[in-house]
Amino acid sequence: MGAGQAGGRHIDVAFMLIDPRQEKDFYLGMDDFMRMVGADVVFPMHFWGI
């Protein structure tokens, strides 16, 4: 998949894992997803303890 592509589909809403156990890198999964695929709205999951 290239930038802005999700199998040719537009993503309206995404639920992404954000895990504080990854310390300073907790956001990188969501960052990669938004740069490579994107979504209109993103809800963080497991975003506790930061």
C-alpha cells in the first residue's frame, strides 16, 4: 500500500493501539498508519498512564 491507499478504499474511522509501555515510541504505530493510509477520525485505544 502506498500513501493514502487502503486497497482503494477510504477509511472514515480507525481505532489504533497506543501503548505507554512503548515509552517514548508509544505513538509511532498511529503515526505510520496516518502517514501511509490515513483516516478521517482516529480513536486511540489503551491510552492510559501517560
